[in-house]
Amino acid sequence: MPISHPTAHLLDELVATLGTFDVHSPRVGRARGMCLSFTKPMFEPRHAEIVDSMLRSADCDDIAVGLVFWRHARTLNPEQAFALLARHGVGAEDRWSIRTLPGADEDSRTCQFASQDIAVSPKVAHVLAEMVTRMDFGTWERLTALLYLWNRKSKVLVRYWDDRGADVLCQDSEALALQARHFAEHVDWELTASVWTR
């Protein structure tokens, strides 16, 4: 069955709200961000820590989920990933909006950025955290993708780069201060200071 895609895409919303947005390096040129760290032993304790952060970031009904895929022979392509996620109750297989983006430089591969509005329930967070926790190992059903959660109410983006941590990007310093309290037990201020100009 062919996949039909709506025209709206998360990337357009991010650019309109946060300004120029680099999917490959969203930290670059930004002062309104912080890093989260997940430090508990793998796999189950860290998985629970990631689930907790997801439920904190998705604390309203207006959430967009983004997935960034790079082609690899051993991993699922986006259409296969969408079918797998739908079987696990994450989104509708035919409602993902996909955009193909060039690599960050001439040596990097193109990527596909898919997005969909999804209610992030505890069950959905569990599945997404399983993907993040095992991403570097490619051991969750061969699904490998960077995960973005965009909270429209607070205008906050959380980008999970792997099971060790995430970036939090905010629209303004007031939102950043609120998120610092929101994610207090997960914030890594030392890492934040090293990667963001304060």
C-alpha cells in the first residue's frame, strides 16, 4: 500500500520558530539550549530515565515527533520503520511527512527527516525510548533514527542523539529557564557550558 504524506513538515515549523535550523548540528550558532545526560547503567535503568525525560518533554497534547534516517544496508528504510512503529502503536503508517535533506558536507550522506503529530503516552514513550536506548547497537528491530520531540505549547525541541543524552532547544531564555527546572535531574550543566555559548 503506497504511503501518503501530508504537506506539513516539522522542519518548516522549527525554522519558523527557532530560526535557521541544521538537522545535522542543531546546536550550531544557538545560545538558547542545554544538554541532558542519561547516566544510569544500561539497559533498563537508562531506558527508564529516557522514558521519564520523554514524558516530561511531551507534557501536552500538541506534540510532533520527528525521525531522521540515514540509509544503511543493515537498518530499516523509513517505510519499513513506519510499519514497525505503527504495529507498536506509534503513529499511523501513512501519516508521516518526509523530506530528503542533503548531507552536512560533501562527504556526508543525505538523510530523510520524517515527522508526524503523535500523542506521546507512556506506551509510546516506552517504544521510542527502546529505539533510542539501543540505537547505537542497532538491536531494536534494526531501526536506527535520531528522535526529535517538539512541544508546540512550550516551543521546546528535545533531540535525542543516543542513549547517553539529548539536546534541548528553546525559543527564548525564559523558556530555557523553565525547562532547566522541568528537566532538573537530567541537565548536564558542564556539558551544556562546553557546547553552547552562554
